[in-house]
Amino acid sequence: MKISVELTLTPLQDNFEPPIIDFIKKLRASNLTVLENPLSTQVFGDYDQVMELLQNEIKETFENLDHVVLGMKIVKSDRSDYEPHF
């Protein structure tokens, strides 16, 4: 089963960019499709592979930061090729 996941990582600290960059680089290192925009990062692929990656990387990120928020949306389908038709 294919899924699409949208993630927004928000470290609650002054120097917030390095943890976000590190998190995105680890997602990019997977064999999954990863797309970024200024507000979020999307990961596309097989459910088990995506969720295993996210479980590991979210846990590591949470262990390394004192205060952090992660917003996540999951859609059942691969939406990586979505193009607006308007």
C-alpha cells in the first residue's frame, strides 16, 4: 500500500534550523521520494518503509531536542505526481 506523508518539524528553540536540516537530510538519504517546500516536507512510498523510516528518525530527533513539535498528515495513496488542474 502506498502512502503520502506531510511533516512539519518545529523545534521550540532559538537555533531551530540545524535540527530541521538534519531531519530532512536523513529523510533524503532513504530510497523514498522526498519533496520539500518552505512549510513542510513530504515523504512518499510503501507504508511499511515510510513508517519505519519515520519511526526511527522522529524518535532520534525527539531524543536530541528538549522541546519540539511535529505535525503529520497521512494520505492513503502516492500523491508525489500531483499537479493542480486549475
